[in-house]
Amino acid sequence: MAESIPLSALPVGRSAVLRSYPAAGAAFLRFREMGLLPGTTVTLIRTAPLGDPLEIQVRGYRLTLRRTEAEAIVVEPNAS
């Protein structure tokens, strides 16, 4: 089993399986509404020139997250 890291630390172009995120607060509800559920595969597509925001692909669509939001999402990178 690979080591879990924050989504913000995932290298561009790599995929990972979402493992967890904060279980309370407005971000929790928003993540669920966007389809970010534990077990979902996400791919980091690109980052903005200054590193914020991040663009990910999840469930066939692209989503942009703030770096602070991505830091709260724990993922397990797929094997290269």
C-alpha cells in the first residue's frame, strides 16, 4: 500500500485514489456534492503559474480547487 499524501503534493499528471477529507464544515458538503468521495480516482491536470489553484479531473470532468482545499484532501498515489 502506498503512502498517503495531500492532494496538493501530487505531481502533475499523476493519478491517485481519494482516501479522506475533513468530515465537518462547509468544505465537506461541497466536496461530496462535487463527486469527491473516498475511493474515487482523481488526476492532477495542472497548477496555475503561482501554484494556486489546482485543476483535477474526477469522474470525467475537470474541477478547480484552491491549494488550501487540496491540502485537506488525503490521497494515495497510484503506482507509476
